[in-house]
Amino acid sequence: MALKSHPALASSTAAHALSGVDSYAAAVMMASRAISLLPVPAAIVQVTESASDTDAKPTVAIVTANRAHDIAGLGGGERRRSLVAQIEARIIAFIKGDSLRAEFQIDYGDAVECRHYQATLARLTRNAEQRCMLVLVDQTAELRTEHNLRREMLTDSLTGLPNRAGFSDRLETLLADPELRARYAVLVIDLDRFSRVNACLGSMTGDELLITVARRLKGALRAQDVLARTGGDEFGILLTLEDGVGDAENVARRIQAALATPFRLSDFEIRVACSIGIAFGAPEIDDSEELIRHAQFAVKRSKGTGKTEAYQTQAFDIAREQFGMETALRRAIERGQMRLTYQPIIDLATGQLVAFESLARWRGEDGTEHSPNDFIPVAEESGLIVPLGRWAIQEAAATLAEWDARLGGTCGAKLAVNLSAIQLQRDAIAPVVQSALAAHGLDGSRFTLELTESALVTDPDRIAGIMHALKDLGTTIAMDDFGTGYSNLAYLQKLPIDVLKIDRSFVSGMLSDRDKIAIVRAILSLAQALGMQTTAEGIETNELAQTLAALGCTYGQGYLYARPLEAEAAYAMLAERLN
């Protein structure tokens, strides 16, 4: 016999179900009233799932929101741009989970007007309903204040550069990855006689000097390098080593060149010398302060020697590496594994390709490309610069003769070859050049020979004789990296120099640095007075090329025109320009 439901029992069950609905509705109503009283943005949100399409993703919509929510503009006009849409996945996960409460941070808005909120999700009842309450507390002011205070704590108030703490903080971040530690170096620069400036001219003049020094140092650095003021008269530089340890040495030379020009303060002209210490990163060094201390220790040695010094432990490793490089370089020269690349030199007035500078390149047997900044100093110290230089002269002459033959006549371009100061001292350069020209049937006017100011300092009278002998062959003589050395300007009048090459440290960033523009103008005026032509190195933009042309610079080279090209690519560029 089947049992029937008692009417009273059925009525009781229905009443219980209805009371559950009523209690939930009451909870929603109470929550709606509650959020209307809150002074912070709040809303009741609901998850909606499609009954007809089981594959459709659930969405979140705002059931009701208080006035503070509307004033804050968190709806965004379009649902996909609203704050709720940003955290939709979090809301769905919360409602489908078991937690009664969840808190998290959320950023809302674009980069300019971004607001930072502390978001709280809370259930309306303990039942697993599809709605919950969202409360937002705006923490933008507090976070911005904290950010500004931290920035002030890490910034030097005088120069606007990072201070010691800020510098250490940035370095600490970079050293967190052991695989990247060897890619960084720290330079510490200590200004000599700064205390004397403060004592004689006053602290305000001393502050003015520090600001000017900071500006010059910034101009001598690359975009990725970080400059900081780490002490009263001490600056720190965080370097990224793209081409090995030679990058740090190049930066040190540019810094010394930047500070070589006297500073005009009040009625005085002051020369500022500096001591530079370098500490190279290593996989085992994970402490930023340790690396900075290493550089500061190297500075103390620099004060005694008058030269840029590297921290001894790393210097020992470098020396050992250089011995290995010397052996490999000797083998490479003997086996003909060296090659020349060619960077075009352009007439700034006409845009015509007039020459290429030949640059030695070396790819090791393991496929590693060695930077000239690394192997040229090794070649000079070991004496390998003599056979390397002879090879470069012969190779350049052979390449030029080949281009002439392929084009059915004179190709119209010159080739420039760099001469090392050590090479000029130890080798008979003029006979070597004459032999190369004769072997390939070239006229001396097709060759430009570039030497640096440092070559003149070693033995001026002997170097002058060599230059006159080269000039008798019909070659063009260019002074490379002009402005970075210490040559006597009187020699410029006596020596047969045809071209002054303005060092890239003055050209790079010239448009934003009045000091650099003044130096370039001075060099161009000097060259014009002496009847010399000029070549600007490091041109990377059309604006810079046009400015240099307007100032009267004759030639230009740099990445704007091309990076150093392999021989075949250089020939293709030349052939294209001739057609």
C-alpha cells in the first residue's frame, strides 16, 4: 500500500522553501542598504550562466552599486572596460569556491590616471548563491606617497641622480640573476681637489661644479648605463658590458675626455682630474655593496698610479684571459683567420660614398666573435700588432684592387687603415704601405692612414718623419679620435695631416649637450683654419648629420649609414651607389 504525503507536511515543506527564498532576498536587500551607507565604492555582483548554451562562459554583472562606486567611475561605460570585468575570473572563482571572504589588490585605469584599490569579496549568506558583495578601498594616495618618499630616499637632491642607496638598490636587482652578474661592472669616479674648490670658492660653487660634472658624465655614457652620486665628490656608474671588459675601459676614457675641458665657475677656470676604479661582476658576487667596495678600493690604487685601475682579483683573471687570447690571436694571424670589415664614410654635403674605414675582426675557432676592444690591446702589448698591422694593410689593398677589377676601373672610393702607436714605433710603416700599393697596382691617393693623438706623444720627431714619408707616397693622413688625447696643437700646423676625425664621444648626444656642440664647433673651426677636412664618427640620426653638415663638417660615418660591413656587402653598397 502506497503512502501519501500528508497535506500538513507538504504545506510545511513549501513554507520552509519559501522562507529560504525570503531570507536570501532579505539578505540581498539588507546588503543593498548596507553598501549605500558605505563611504567607499561597493557593489553586489552576480554570476550569470546560460541555461541554453552549456559551452558559454559565465559572466559577472553588477546587481546594484552605491553612489561612491558610481562617482569613482568604476563602471567605465562599457562592461568590458569596467573594474568588475577586470576581476571577473576572480569573482567567479570566489563564488564557486568555499571561502566566505577574499582580499586582493587591483589597479584600474590607464597609466596616467591609474587607481590602486584593496578589493574585498564577501558572501551574502553561507549558501553557495551566485551573488556576492564587492567592497573597494582606494589606496592610491597612500601608495603614491610611499612611492614618492622612497624615490626621495633613493635620489640625490643636488644632482637628481640616484644616491648611494638608490645605486645599491638598482645593482642589487641586477645581481639577483647569477647568470647575468658577469655582464655588469661598477665604475667609481672620485674627483681630485674637490675639497680645495669648496674651501676656496665656497660650497655653492662646489655644488655648481658637481652639477656640471654630473651633466658631463651623463653625456659620456650610453643610454643603458646608470650614473649615481654615491658620495660628496664621488660618482658611481653601473655599466652593461655588451662587448666585454673593453666597454668599461672605453667608458673610462670617455669620462676622462669629458672632464678634460676646464670648468668655468664664477671668474675662474678649473680643471678637474679624477681617479677611476672599476669592479667587474662575477657569478660568485651577489652583494651589491661588495661590488661597490671593490670599485672604491680600485679608486685608491688609481689615486696612486694616476691611471684607471680595476679591482685586483678581476684584473688577475683578465690578465690570465689575455695570455690565452694572445696565444689564440697569434695562431689566428698565422693561419689567416682574421678578416676586415668596412664601414662607409659619407660626404655630408652631397651624400656621396667616398671611402670605407677597414676594421679588423676575429672569429675564434669555436665561433666566438672577439671584440677589437679586447684583442687590439692584447696585440699591442704582445707585439702582435706588427704582423696584424701588416696583414691589414695588405688585405685592404687587395680588397680595393679586387673592387676596381670587378667594376672595370677605379671604383672611386678610398680605404682607410688604422695605424697603432705601437705599430708606428716598431715597424717601418712607409715601406710596408709602399709595398702593398705596388703589389696591387694602386695609387697612394686611394689610401687613408689613420693614427691617434697618442701616437704623436711617444716620439714626436720620429712620428713626424714617418708621416712625411707616408705623405710622399700620396696617401691621406687622418688623426683619429681627435680631442681625446693630449697632443700639442703646434704639431697640427707642422705635420702633414689632412683630416681630423672627431671622436664619437663628442658627436653622440651632441644635440642635447651645449658643451659637446661647443667642442665640435671648436674642432671644426680649428680644422678650417688649418686647411684640414673633418670626419665625424658615431652619427646615428639624420638630424645629427644635417647639423654637422651645417656646421661645416666634411664627412660622416656611423650607424645611420651602416654598421661595419663584410667585404661582399661593402662592395654591393659601393656598386649600388655607382649605378
